[in-house]
Amino acid sequence: MVKPTGITNRIRVLRFERAEMTQADLAERIGVTRQTVIAIEKGRYSPSLETAFRIARVFAVPLEQVFQYSDEEGTAP
Amino acid sequence: MSKLFYMGVGVDVAFQEKRAWIMGAVAILGYAVYLAVVLARSGGGVPLAEVAYIAPLLWTVGGAIAVSIALNIAVAIASPGEADAKDQRDKEIARLGDYTGQSFLVIAAVAALALAMAEADYFWISNAIYLGFVLSAVLGSAVKLAAYRRGFQSW
């Protein structure tokens, strides 16, 4: 059973706002595979803090605008 | 289930996930061939423990390694851009799969130890260890594939 995560993200929206940046583009810029970007976007994988900050840097926004954490642990907001 | 069996539209498979498929499939196939040969040899009323198992064992292990290398090369040629790409998630999933698969190696070692102490035939000792290697590879691959398909949290 996969542990539920309380982390959600706005990567899809942020990519859309950056002229539809592709998942491959983002993957290359943060140094992961395209499949990992897909997994992160869908909430199937929580990246390390290092990768999370790299994603925020690509979009030039604070970390909280990329990732959010729900008030109750383990439940999606 | 659809996620696990690639029935979704636009399925995207990471290079290391393809390698996990190859490892699991080749391990099962190699062992199936070995079992078929050994069981066929004991078909004529020869007791299992007296079957000449060493050559089939070595050939199926060697064959599995060769097929696995060939398939890995074929997959790399099919998608050269992603060949051998491995990131943080791949490494974490690989670690989880190997760690889980290792349990069968320990079980096989304990079984072999018990068989040796009981002075069982070499056939059973060898086969306990071989089965342990196969199950370890199969379980490790299954855990990796589940982690790739259904999601994986490292915390």
C-alpha cells in the first residue's frame, strides 16, 4: 500500500504559465528523468528538498508556490 | 490495476523501469527452462536428486545473463536519449527493490544451511540456493515495478 502524502504541487500550472514548458524541458533543467517529473506532478513521488528548490528556481518563485502541505498530515487538502 | 499493467493512455516508461522488467522476465524464463530440463530428465523414473542438474543450472544462469545484457542493449538502442539515465527516484526505487529482494537470499542461505546440516543431497542444497536467487530477482523486480507504477514515497 502506498503511503498517502499531504504534499500537493502546482507544477502543471506553473509550466502552463511559462509558455507551456514541456516536462522534458523541466526534467533537463532540474537534472531528473521526464518520468520523474511526471511522477512528481501526479503526486506519486515526493522529491528531495534539493530537487524541490531546483524546481522553484526554474519557475523563479518561492518554494511554497510550487509545493503545498495540507493541514492534516497524510490527507490531501 | 490499470496503472500497473500499462493500460492507461500515453504510458511513459523510465529506462530503469524497462531494466526492472527485463530482470524479472529473464529470471522467470531462465528458471522455467531449467525446471523443464530437470523435470524432463527425471521423467524416466530417475529420482530428482540423481538428475544431472549442474549443466542445465550453469547454462540457464549464463543464458539469463547473456539475454539480459542483449535486451538491455536493445532497449538502449531503441531509446538512445534515455539510455542509462538514472536519477534520484530511480536510485531510491532500485535500493528499495534490492533491499526487499534480499530477504529471499537470506531465506535461501538459511534453507541451504539447514539442508547441509541434515546432510541432504547436493541437488537440494544447490536448488535451494538457485531458487533463492531467482525469487530474489523476481521479488526485487516486482517491488521496483510497483513503485514505478503506483507511486513511491521515500519517507
